[in-house]
Amino acid sequence: MEAYRRFHFFDKKLVQVHAKDDNQVKFESVVDTAGSEAFLWILESFGRIHVLHKPLGADYASNVLKCHSFKIFENEAIRVFSCSKIASLVVVGKDEESNHMLKFNIYGVKQRSAFEKPDEILQFVQSVSLFPKADDFPPDPVESIAVSACATVAVVATSNGSVYIYRNYLLPSGDYSNSQKSNLCKLNINDYSNNRKLGAIRCLYLKKLFDDSFALALCLENAVLSIRLGSESSLSYTHLLESRYEASCDIDSNGCFATAQSDGYINIYDYENGLVSNVRTSGSCSSLCSYKGYIASASLENNNMLENSYTTTQVMIRSIIPDMEFLAHSQYIPVVFKFDKAMGSLYVLTRYGANNAMIIFELREKGVHERIQVLIRKRMFQWAINMATLERCPIAEREEIHKIHAAWLYEHGDYNGSIEAYCKAGLSVEPAFVIDRFMCLNSKIPLYKYLLHIHRQSMATNEHTVLLMRALQSLFRLQSGSDVTRSVTNDEEPDCQTLLSGFLDEFGGSHKDGIRDALYECRSSGGSEFARLVALAQHDHDEYINILVEDFQDYKGALEHLRSVDNNVICNAILKHGRRLVKYDPQGIMMLIHQICDSAPQTDGNVHDAFVPVFAMEDKFLGDMIGLEGSNNHLLIFSTRLHLMLDQLANNGRIGDGQPNASGTFDAEMMENRLWKLLNANTQLTEYQLIALILCLVYNYQRGANAMAIKMGYYHLPLVLAGMPDSSIKGKKFDLFNHTLSYGYNEPTLWVGMLSLIIRSSEETSELVQNALQHIQNHQLLSFPSVLSILMKNPTMKFAPAKEYLRNEFSKISEAINDYRKDIAQDKIEYAQMNSELQRLQHSYFVVNNTNCSRCELSLEVPSLHFYCHHSFHSYCIGPENVCPKCSVRIQEDGSKQGNQESGEQDSFFKFLRGATDPFVYMTQQIERFSLY
């Protein structure tokens, strides 16, 4: 026998069978057994069947079974079948001696929790004859019987090679549909022997196929046949045995059946495809049984004893799981009569002693966790995983086995196998732990595989994508290095570009952000060549242009690539790198900008608005791009054109003079006319005016600055500009007097400024001073003290321009003094009159004729109060103010009228202040005016 690994996966328990009175049960003349999930059926030859089941509430370790017996046939019973799919039991036997009386007895089986009394376990359904038609089904000796799990098909093999097939026959006709009519037919093995001696039929097996037909397996002494039982029976295959048939069994776990031969092999067959595999045994086999993924076999050994009763059997349980060949149990026990699967265990019925007493053993499989732990200790991790899968363990437990396997492989240097196991470990291991373990290795292939697995499991974040790209970058650096480096590199490592291409094809669209972050990381760590390769493969044209321009300074390559991409990429590249690219090829950039402008939709917007800030320091390129004429609907275009014109005017001709430059090629007058046209046509809005004013001030273009200042209401600004050292008061630049005359009607301070400028001017301004003083005097714009303070600022000023003004002002002062003197004399006369009146009132008396109170109109009583207004009151009819109540009311009414009048005057005053351009200046003028007097 081949050397198999041996494990102790089964425990042998001696089963004690007790009747309902707790007496031990002994079995006699057992001919057949059958098992189900709840019961073990033992059939005795004289027609009695025993039902064995575990007591309700019994624990797992219990080895006691309860037994209930039923009489099925009066004469003989030969076979019993458990139809698990319909919870039925089929027993074959007879009540009389003749074979003609063989019949099928069908019983319904109740579950243990459904019956109250043991007698209710079996419920008789019906009994049908085994040979219903003597002519078609002659009662030959029966060799083997098979009943399907659903009891719809039964097959009987006789000694003369006939096979009787019963369809929809066992159950009552009401249990079948109209299409499932009872059908009885017969086959003969000789029809399929092809003139070969196949031998007698030893065993039959039935399996329901996917199309609801059945496959019939016939095990003969020298061959194995499989027949498809459809509307017409057909032979699937015939397999000739190389040695004599010994035993067979059905394998429920994978839909196969097995046969044991005298040469020590167990052949495993598929019902439709024939021989699948074979297993080597230790010798002759007397019994076979399948259990889960195992096959239990019994081999007789005499041990040279004189009495055959002492013969023992070697029971071996082998694994038939593919790639998991091992012995799960091996032990010598008494002679095995039969194996049977029941109640979740494997039961072995044995005979022992001279009287062939029946002994039952239970081969109880150990718990799955205990078996898995044994395999893990033996470092048989794949077997442990396969066993956990077959036992349908939770996914978390299987992943834990993969985790242990991965750790063991890592410790023993098998990094590729370890990473594959970690990929299968799932949630049992933290990705950060695995990444940290494999980050330090020289080879980044295992790390790449694990990170790729994380992406495929939809567990990856941007950080995982960055790490994966860094791993590929490291591999790319090794493979693209020098020849010496490549010779050290493992030749079996896959090509980096192949790995990169596969990753981008699979995840390039779903992980764009992570790949973009990885490109930044690669570029910052010196992997620009790898980043360029990734950006090109990812079709990330923006990043590809960035790498060419920033990392490689390949301006030619960048421009060539821009000619093959869409306008959005071109626009982004010009906005970001236009300052660099324009120095390399301005014509190429100009063509790209024109391409964008031509393809842009015709709207009120201007494409050039986006590009003007980029080329702010490239005046020549800006001039070629936007030109000096065109639409100025956008502030940026307007300010740029104004800047270009002012700059040319400042560099090639003196602004304001209209003189050409030294070469005589620049027409400054034409440029200034164009500039003035630009200012007049596009400065209706405040923001345009402000920009124009600032630019004119920066380039010292006084004419434009004055015009913008007047438009914006900054009337003092032209005075400030006129007072600068290089300005001329009487020149053509600006007319101060007319400016002040036009805008000084509500800005008195303009006259102050204008007068101060012409007084301090070094030019001849006598006429201007005289005209200004005359206008100020005629319209009373400034007070005399203010004008005097301004005139005193120039001690060298001639008297003639101010003579007429001073004479008129002194005349006004003299007239005012005379008026004041007249008013003083009149006040003295009125004062004397008032004083004499007061003296008269003080020393005179008046007669009071009032007899009644002026308020309550009752008779006056002493004391009473009398006022000079000829009103009299009781002392209690006046208030605490001690004033005449009647006259005080009149005074209050007059006072309220006067207060309303004064408040109205105050409102008018403040309204006047708000209307002034500078209220503070106006108040200063009023104070100065009154301070003179």
C-alpha cells in the first residue's frame, strides 16, 4: 500500500442500544441496514425492523441509542431503504415462502420532534408487489435492489441478468402528477455485454440527473455499466474490471460511486463519464461506505487463528478529496457486517464471537476546528484550508488560516507564496501590517501584488495607489538602470511596463486621483522618467506637459505634443507654462492661441482675457496677440491696450509734446490721438476710469490723468499735477483758471489751490492773479483773511495785481464799521427807553378789580395771588412754578412754534452741508469769515 499520511480524525465509540424499558437490545439475523439524519434502521431476516435514535436532549458525547421495534413482514425481509427526500422508508420482503409474494412496503417516517409515542414513528402508506406481472416480470431470485431517494424509481436485478425498472410505482398514484404515470420495464444485461462475460449483478445504484432523468449504475463481477434511464434507455459506458469485484458504495458528496476489486484498488466512477480515479487499499475489501469526503473500507484478516470467529477486520477511512490523500482513521475491530451513515456519524455494524453477536460502533469525526489545528501543526495549510471549505466554515475562519500560512511562508523566505496567502487572508489582516512587512524587501513584486489585490477588492485608498505606483517606480528604476544593475536583478521578475499597462487598463479610470497623487510623489523623488511614462499611458496630457516643461525643459517636445491634443489641454498648458514657452517659440504659441480663438464659440467674451495675465511681461507678444485696436468690452483688454500705448509713447516720444524720437520713425502725435480716442470711447464706467487714471499717472501722461480725474470728480488732482516741478501754469498742458472757473462753484477750495499755485509760480502770472481775485471778490468765494494769508506766501509778489481787490475789500470793511457804529447808537437809545420803563413799573401801582379766580372762577379768598397781567388766582390754583397759568400756556404754544421753526432751519442747514463736496472746508470758510468781525 502506498504511504499515506495518517491522522486521527475519528474516535471509536461502542454504542449501547437500549429498549424503552432501558434493557439492552440484542440483534439477531441482521440482513440489512439503512440510515438517515435522525434514525438508524436495522432489518432482521424474519421481518422485524429496529429504529435506533438518539434520546432527546442527549449531549454530543453520549453513546446510547434508543431502540423501537416494528414487525414488517411475517415470513422474511431482505432489504430496507431510507428515502430521505420524502421522509419515507421502503422495506422489501414477503409474508409467505414463495418468491411470488415479494413486495415493497412503503412507510412514512415522522421526525423525532413530531411524534409523541414510539409507535407513531412509522405510518403505513401502501404495499405493492415486486413481481406484478408474472409474464413480464418472472419471479427469479433477486440479486440486488436499488430505490431512489425520492422513491420515484426502483430497480431490481435478478440472477438471470434481468433488470426490472419501476417508475412512479412505489407511492400511491395520488402522489404523482398526470405526466408521471406508472411505468414498468425490463432490461437484460446481455443486451449490453457485447458478447463479453460480465458476470452476475452484485449491486445497483441510482442517481437523479439534471434533466430529471436517472442514471443506473450496475456493478457486476467483471464490469461496471452505466445506463441512462430516459424515455429510452441508453448505455453510457462499460468499464471492464481487471480483477474480481468485492464491494461497492454510493458517494453522495460528489455524485459518484465506488467499487473495490480484489487487486487492492478502489475505483471511483462518475455516473455519466466513467472512471474518475482510483485509490490503493491494503488488501481484500469486504465492505465500503462513503462519508463526507472519505471512503471507509473493511479488510478481513484471519491472524492465523484456528477459529474463524476470531477473525478481525482492519477498518480504514481514506480521504478522497482531490490532492488530499491521507488516512483519517485506521483500527482493527471485529468482522464488519456493514457501514452506514446515520445521525451525522458513521456507524459500523460488526459480528463477534461464535454466535455472531451484533456489536455497533460509532466512528465519530472530531470537530472541524480540532482537525484544522492538527493540519496547521503539521504545516499542511492548504489541506486545512480545503477542509475548512468543505466543512463550510465561516469565511473569517478560513481567512485566519491563510493569515497563519502567510506568516509562516514569510518567516521561511517564500515571499511570493506569502503575499498570495495574505491576499486570501481578507479582513483577518490589516493591510498596513502587510505593507509594512514587504516595504523593506528589495523586490517590490510581492508588495505590488498585494496592493493590486487591495484595488481589486475595492479596499484601496489614494494612499494605496500611491504606494503601488512607488513600487512600480522602484522596479522601473532597477530595470532601466545600468547593465550591472540589470544583471543583479532577478530575471524572473515581470516587466515593469507590462505591469503598469495592466494596472492602468484596469484601474486607470477609477483611481485617477490616486494616480495623479502618485505622479507628484514620483516627480518629487526623482522619478520623472517613470512619471512621464505613466502620464503618457494614462493619457493625462496636462501632467505630461508639466513633466516635459518643468522636469525635462523639453519645450520642443511640449509644443509638438500640444499640437496633437484638444484645446482644453492647450489652454491649460499656456496658462501654466506660457511664460517659458513663449521665450522658446513665440510664433508657435501664437498659432496655438489663434487655434483656440478660432474654435471658441462667438460670444461676448474674449478668449484673450485668459492669456493676457500670462504674458504681462511680454509687451511685444501682447501687442501682436491683441493688437492696438479692437473691441474693449473687457476691462483686461482695455487696460492692456492702454498700457501698451502708454509704454510705447513713453519709450519712443515724450508724452504730451508730440515729438518723434531721435530716429524719427515713431509718430508720437498719431499714437497720442489713438490713445486719446481709446480713453474717450471706453471710460464710461468707474472701473475703466480708475484703471486709466492709475496708468496715466504711472506713465506721467498728464492730459489723460486730468481728464480721468475730472470724470471721476477728483477736481483737486489736476491742481496737484500742475503744482509738480515739471509742470507749466501757462503752458498748453492745463488751464488752471478755466478749470477752477468750471468746477469751483461748489468746491471753494479749488480757488484756494489755484490761487496758491499762481502766486508761487515763477512765471509771469499777474493777469491770472488779478482775474482770479476779481472773480473771488465778485462771487464772494473766499474770505478776505483767507486771501490775505495766501497772498502773504509770496513776499516778492507785486502789489499791482492785488491793488484793486484790496481797495474794494477795505471799502467794504469801512462801510461795515460805519453800519456797526450806527447800530450801537440806536441800541443805546433803546436801552435808555427800556430802563425808564422798568423804573416806572417798579414805583407805580395798579388796581385789581378781579373778585373771582381766573382759573376756577370761584370767589377769591385771602390769601390770593395777583399778576401784572391782571389775572388773579387762589393760592392752590397755581402750580409749583409760581407763574400765571393762563399766560404760561400761551408762552409754551409760542415757544413750540418757534422750536419747530428753528428745527426746520437746522434741517435746511445740514442738508446744505451734505450737498457740499467737502463739508469740512465749507465750515472752515464760514468760521474764517466771521472771525474777521
